[in-house]
Amino acid sequence: MMFTWASEAASQFGIPRLCFHGTGLPDQIEFIRRQLSVGVEEEIDNELLTKMVEQGIQAEISSYGIVVNSFHELEPAYSDHYRKVMGRKAWHIGPVSLCNTDINDKAQPGEIASVSEHECLRWLDSKEPNSVLYVCFGSMARFSVAQLLEMAMGLEASGQHFIWVEWSRWFEDKKTIVKREDIKKAVNQLMVGEEAEEMRNRAKSFKEMAKRATEEEGSSNSDLNALLEELKLNCP
């Protein structure tokens, strides 16, 4: 979705351009400035970034359709809204990560990890079921050094086992958004008690839904086949 120039280039040569991303929420979400991190505040005032976002939106609108890294059962209202209300061609084919069942291949997605997958698995096997917290902020998160320290100290103070994943991105700033005491409280809320059990059960149900969606006759598998058939018929 970042290659906005591809939309016009594809159009010139009669090539269908598909935009791929993992979001599809039509709702308007509002924040006040003090709810945003320092980095986001700076980006809002960045004219170049604003122009890039606008170009991305226009490129998406002019594309043949959207391929979404999600599945219909996860967000049916949004899926239907996107297609029926907004009138956009969209195919939900996710989670795409489930298409690859090779564990060794999944363990090496990019840069070499500081800890081997075998060492990680041995450590996990030594723990009780449902006793380890997985922490990952994705590739877009940006934290100050001070905030990273608060997160590390909060995780450590929780007394819970955790794995904090291979991505790190920070900027020099002494401000912290979330304090270690709040992180400690949140971690224990996720790991201990009835509420934690309910959240785990809900996550497991979504996991099973996602697996069914990518299997034969599942919604994501059907959407992928429908996309390929449409391209064959309409885009020779």
C-alpha cells in the first residue's frame, strides 16, 4: 500500500493493481493531542507525511481492489460495510501467516535472532501451560529509551514469565507515557485470575476461527479463490 505511484503506472498499462494491508475499519476514531505520543504529535504537523497519506488514500481508491490480511468472521460488520456500503472490491484472505506451516521457516523471518528458536522452545517447555506472556509491539512502534526502561522494569516487577520479541526502535527522549507500576498491574491482569482466563479463552476461540478460515472451504480460502477467478475472467 506504500507504493502509491504503482496505481497510475498500472493503469497506464491496463494492469490491475491490488492494494494489500491489514486494516479495514470504516469508523472515525478520535484522539485528543495529549493522548498521543510525542512522535505522533510531530508526524501530525508534518506536511510531507500528510501528503503521503493523502496519496495513499487516492491510490487505494483508484486500485482494482483491496486484499485484506484478516478474515470475515473476525470483523463481519466491517467486512460487509467495506464491500456493500462503501462499494469497494475487497477480499479477506488472512491471516496470511497461517499459510506457512513450516516452523523452521517461520522462525527465520528476517534478521538473525539473538536467541535461537531451539533455546526458546526448551525454555518454554520448562514452564507450566499458560504461564508465559508474549510481548510484541510490531514493526511500527517507536518508544523513547525512558519508555523502554519503564516497560522492562514493569515486566520484571510483575514476577511473570515473559518473552519480549526480535524488533527495537527508539528515539532520544526522557518522557515516559506509561509507568512501570501500570505495566506491572496490566501484566498481572493478563496472567492471573478469572478475567485472565476469560481473555485466554476468547483468544483461543479466535485462533480456531482463524485456522478454519484458511482451511479448504473456509472464508479466507474461498475469498482467495474468488479473487484468482475474477482476475482470470476480467483481467486477461
